[in-house]
Amino acid sequence: MGISKVLMLAAVLLMGLIQIQAFTNTKPFVKSSVGHSSTNQPVQSAWDHRSSAGASVTAIFGKKEAREQGNDSKKKKERPKKQKDDVIEVEGVVLESLPNAMFRCAIDGAPDTQPPILATISGKIRKNFVKILVGDKVLIELSPYDLTRGRITFRYR
């Protein structure tokens, strides 16, 4: 029983030493002869693949170039809006603001006898904190199943 405890203790200590060495810098430091004598620089070894010309890590792996290409592609083309087959899009005006992001809206060009539509805000407008006020002109998607309810998908300027 005593030998197994000793072996267990030795294994735990050995594992601790291996972990400690894994996080320490194994490259020796030497005094630089160029510039300030107080600065320490690591010695370049044959296995070190980084260039000594002072290139940054992002330039080596091309992250800056990739980011610039991503920004250029966003500027070049505009995303096409997905067409939904089962919705009816109409333009309307907000008549009344209700609690829980609900609005009463009147459809443009509809007769006055038609009751107003109860519309809620779409997720995209909610996410981007677009403020909708009474009197704003909006684009409303109506469901073909219930033409008295809709979703506000765009606020015109």
C-alpha cells in the first residue's frame, strides 16, 4: 500500500512539472548588441518559422487582406431581398401606437370603410431599434390567412 501511494505522489508531481514547463518560455534570452543594451531578445533558432524582418503576425497569416476583401465585397453588391410567396406586401400609415410593439395601420389606397390593420414589428426592425411613430409610412406584410393582421417590415424615411 505504501509503494502505490509513493508512485501516485510521484506521478502527480511529474504531471505538475510537465504542465508548468508547457507554459514557460523555453527560448533563452541574450543581450542585444544593437541599440539598447538593456533589452532582451530571444535567440532565433532553426525551427522558428517567423521572419526576423519584424513582420506582424496578422501580415503573415493574411488576416488584414482577408478583412479588406470582405469589406470590398460588402461595398460592391447589394443583397437581394428574399421574395416570400405566401405574403401580401402593402404600404400603409401608422394610425395608433399600442403596447407591446403593436400598431394600428391604415392601408394606402383602401376605402375608408375598411377597418385598420393590427400590425407588429418584425424582428429585423426590433433588432436594429428602428423607432416607429404615429404618421410614419411603413411597408406591411399581410398573411393570406388573416388580412386584419400584419407585420411591419420597413419604415420609409
